[in-house]
Amino acid sequence: MKSSIKLLSVLTLMVITCALGCKKMEDKISEFIKDGETIYIAKADSIKARGGNERIELSWLLLSDPKVTNYKIYWNSRQDSVGGAVTKSQDVDTVRVTLNGMVEGTYYFEIFMFDKDGNASIPATAIGRVYGEQYQASLLGRTYRGMTRVGEGVEIDWMPAQPSLVGVEVKYRDSEGGIVEHIVPQGAELDTLQKFPPNGDFQYRSMFKPDSNALDVFYTEYESGQITNDLLDVSAVSFSSSVQYGAQEDQLTVLLSSDFNGKYDADNVQAATWIDITDAYPLAAGTSRTPWGPKDFSEFKVENKPMYIAFMYVFDPEKSGSQRNWLIRDFELTSVNGEVIANLPESGFTLVHEGAVEPGRSTLSSTTITLRGNASNTETKTVTWAISKALF
């Protein structure tokens, strides 16, 4: 009996203790949910800020939260803001917002994400810079050290580039009358303007991006470039010749043309006017190299016209004597002050044939123009031309 009473007392005490403890736990839970259940919204993730010319782009990722429906961006201590809707898919989505009409400067941004009931995420922050007139005014255009005539083009030696330089935009009218727009890459110090006419000029401006991710390219004002007098006075050609075998005379002729159209085929070569200057200096009489020139070509220059030089080799079976092998070496184009403008490979010679010329008899290399007649068919008249690019 006493044992039963004692057990009942213990059970009663446990019930009373549990009741008091549970009441305290309920009170604590009520403190947390008195304003309703807390809803957690995923915040903007991996924010990027890309500055531009009086504008900036903010982008971020939407991860796995399907509740997100819209966003709001604050800046200027929350005095300015912009918002918009987003559509969440099953994948990771990217939100991009461009703010236009921004004053140049550095900005601190806060981004909040919301669900349809207005529940907000914690803020995600980013710092970005907007560029404008002040940045533009700080830019110094790239300059060049000098220029060199190379064949029918002009090679420009540019000064080292600033890290933020994207390139240099160059515009000019080429020797064929076309407008050329050319970009000099950031890393290039030597760059060639092709088909650049005598007495030509060009316009150029530098292109900058504040950083590699910037939205916009900034341009300096156009500057003018003019070919220097040394380049305008390109007027002399020299080479050496030697001859092997045979006895036929007058097989090699040295010619100039200012109206050749640059189309390397027999019809267009024949249609051009060629000036014979062979007798200006002696050609070789044997295997020893015989220097020819330098010959001043200034008297043959035609304003705004390119000049081509050609070596014409003729084998005529009706003339006495067998064919000979002519070798042209040491070709150089020089200016009046003695500067070498172009050598043989830079002068871009091309072979043009008339008649039944056997392939491979005449050849071009980096050091030598070799001109000779057929090996088998010696009964047919043949003509082989070696014609340069437009040289000046």
C-alpha cells in the first residue's frame, strides 16, 4: 500500500514538472513566431559590375530559389534605386541590368531579391566605376617613332603601348583610290600600311578600354600622319647581274612603268607602257657579278602613280647565238640619302610568261632572280618577265 502511494506521488510530480516546462518552451517559440513565420529568400550571387561611358552594367546569378520574382538595386546611400521582375527557370539564371545616364565616379550598390509577397533577401553588395569626360580627357594617344617605305607599303614604327590601349585605328586612301580602315594591334610596334601611295597621308586615333571587362571603348581625337621627305625621295634602284653560257645578245632588258595596273598576266603586262633604262649602266659580260646603279629614277616619277621595275628576258630563235642564263642579285631600293627601303624579297617580284615557256626554267628566290630559256623547245620565241610590286 505504501509503495503504491509513493509511486502515485512520483507520477503526479512528473506531470506537474512537464506541464510547467512545456509551458515555458511554448512561450519561447511564441516569441519567434509572434510576427508570423520567417521566409528566407536567396540573395543575388556572384555580382559583377562593368563600367562604361556614363553607364554601368550589373549582373548576378539566380541560383535554386524558385520563390524569387523581382529585385531592387540601391546606390547613393539608397537615395537612388531601380527595380525589375525576374523569371526563374530550373537552371542557374543570369540577371543583367544596365544603368544609363550615370555621373562619372565610383558607386557602392546593394541588391535585394524579393518574392511575390515582398519578402526580401539579405543585401548583396558590389562596387563599380562609371567613366566619362574626365577619363576621356586623361587619355594620351599612341605616337610613332618613324616610318619606312617597304615595297608598295609604308612600315610604321610605333611607340610602346599603354596597358589600357586596345589598338590604333588608321584611315587612308590607298594607291588604287580605295578607303582603307586598318587597326594596329595593341602589341604591334612595327605595322605596315599596304598599297600606300606616294605623297599619301593618313588619319589615326587611339582606342582605350579602362579595364578588360569595360563596356565601352574610348577614342582620342584623330591626328594626321604625313610621309616624311626621306620616304618621298625614294628614287634609286641598284642590283648586280651575271651571265652564264650561250651567246645570244640583248636577251635581258631593264624596264620601268608607272601605268602598269598590277595584274600579273601577259595581256596586262603588254598593255602597260614600259621605259627602257637598260643602257644606264653596263650589264654583266660573264660570270662575275657586275654592279648596276644606283640609278636615280626621279625623272620618271609621275605624281600619285606607283612605279614598277621589270627584268624582261627574251629568247628569239631567229637571232644568232644560243640562249644564256641571267642572274639578278643584290637588288636594293634606296632613298636619296642612301637609306635602304627594300631588298629583293621585300620588292615582291612575280614571273609572267609569254609563249610556250617550260615550267621551272626561270625562278625566284630570296637572293636571286634566275632567267633562262627552254631546255627542249628552242625553236619557239619565249618571253619571261620578272616584275616588282609598286616600289614608289
